[in-house]
Amino acid sequence: MKKESLVFVLGLIVFFTPWLGIPSDWKEYILMGSGVLLMVTGYSLRRAAYLRSIENEQGEYTTDSYVESVPNELPDWDNEKI
């Protein structure tokens, strides 16, 4: 089941639980479980959307950070004179 479908089904369960005629203890557990699943699913959907938003055409992740100056070559520590 896709995450979006899971959110829809859990929303239906939360909406119809008060009218199902089940014991109130069960209602509490159903609502708490549905709430936890909704939070986890919602977080993973938001994280996936954020990662898609920072991904460039090559599949790499980019951010707004930058480096002002970078040396062209790394120093050769093995041949350094002491």
C-alpha cells in the first residue's frame, strides 16, 4: 500500500471510530495506533518531498551552502621537506 493511501485509510479509521460501536478501551487503542502511524507516515512523506526538492538532475543532493575558496591541489604530505 502506498503511503498516500495509508494516510487516507487511517483518516477514515479515525473519522469512523466513534460510531463503530466498539468498547471505549478499544477505541482509545485504535485512535492512538492510528495517530502514531499517521505521524510516522506523514514524517516520511515530508522527508521524501524534501529530499526530492534538493535533488538535482544527476541524482545528487544540493544545498545552498558554498565554499569561498578551495585549493586547486591537495598538498603532497609524503614529499614535504622538513
